Amino acid sequence: MVNQETAASFDFNMLSPEILAKTNTDDLKARVLNLVADRDEDSIAKKVKFLNERLLPLFHALEQRNPTPDVAQQVPLVQGVWLCLWSTIPFQDILPGRVHEQSYQIFADNGLYANMARYRPGHKNPLLSWASRWLLSYDLMILQTYAVSDKLRNESSADPQISAHFDSGKKAQEKKAQQWDIENVGIKQVLRFGPAPLNVPAAAAWFQKAVEEYKESPSAQQFLSAQTKGVSRSMEKQYKRVSQARPTLEHLYIDRDFRLVKSVREKNQRPSYTIATRLL
């Protein structure tokens, strides 16, 4: 159990890797959660700056004590519903007005999972928040498949960006290891009217419906193409990039209730980081 009160009593600012290495794991996780609280609405540039200045030492310390480094063992652990608390993935905020407490990752036991969020512009504005509850909301889902495959990887830190901060310059040795194999197979979008939230039961039901529709589709590409009809040209271009990407995903730390994830949508992009906690 993450103890945020205990973490608040410690000053983790400017702590050396040696001190962080001696810090209790629950306190490290609590400090991470405390640091990113109410920061998910920051711009990507501000998040990346905060990542480099404050979070990377904590990420490195957690990575070193990941209780489940074996990817195959992570599969049953990740299944369920997760709340995305903080992320540097730019696609999440491609539209304005994301409702951050209604941003989920749902992993099923059939090799399918989804990233989804509700968007309702004006919901944070005191003058508009009441009215926005009764206006249209836009729900977006990226449906993906996941599996475990083999690759060659370096024996140094699992994350090269973290390694650049902490590795001592030793030559990395390659070894065969497992990795998450991710493919984008569907984009779902729904306009909804009224105050009903995208809560966990609603999100799970929408995900299950998308899974059933995907299984009936002859191919992933045909399924993707069908979902982008009627959108604006700029959004169609964004969706096309998503459909063509083969993102990578790596858990720097994962246990039953907490995940620290590094992902890359395209090879020429910088890594993105996501912090998620279990809801179900």
C-alpha cells in the first residue's frame, strides 16, 4: 500500500542515487504520486522539463527494484482497469478538454486493451462547468492488441534515457529478452449528450463492445478505416499516423496496483512515460 503521508515527511529533492537506493519502495511510489498530483494538465514541454529535473532519479530507483521484470509474468498482472494519473504521451491531449479522472487503460485477458478518455471543453471553467455537463462530450478510444515476443536488448538500464543519467559508461552487452508486442487495431469515437460520466462500468462496457466489433472485422486495417469516416481532415491524418504506428511498451516498474510505463509510438520520437494506478 502506498503511504503518501510517510512520503510527505521526507525531502526527496536533490537526493543522491545512493540515498534513493536505500529508500523504502512504497515511499518512492508515494513520492512519485505526490509529485505528479494535479500536474497532468501541464503542457508536454512543461511535463518533459519536470521529468528531467525531478522524476528521472525516482524512476531509476523504482526501475532498479521492479518486482516483476519478467514480461510474461507481467501479462496477468496488468489485466484490469487502470487510471492514468500522469503521462507525457502527446496524443492524449490532441483535443482540448480532456477529463483526466476519466482517462483509462483497460487490459482484457484476450490480448486486447484500450486507451480511452473523455473530452469535454469547459468542464474546468467555473462559469462553464455546470453548462458543459449538459452539452456534448466526445469519447475517444484507441484499441490495441498485446502479446509477448523476443528481442535483443542491452544489459544496462532498461531505459536508455534513464541510463544516460546514471550508467557509468560500461559497454552494454546484448542478450535475448522478452518484450511487449503492441499493435494499434482500432479507433473508436462517440459523441454523447448529457451529464452521465464515463465511469469504470461505462468504460468497460464500451471497451467490450469495441472488442466484439473488432472480432467480427475481416482485418485490423479495414476495422481502422471504418472508424475514421466523417472526421475532420486534420484528425484523419492523426488517426492515420496512429493506425500505421507500431508502438513499443515497457514496464520500468509494475506491481499489483502501480505501473510506471515507458512507451514509444514511432522510432524517431522521444520516449513517453505514464504513471497509472489500478482501479479494478
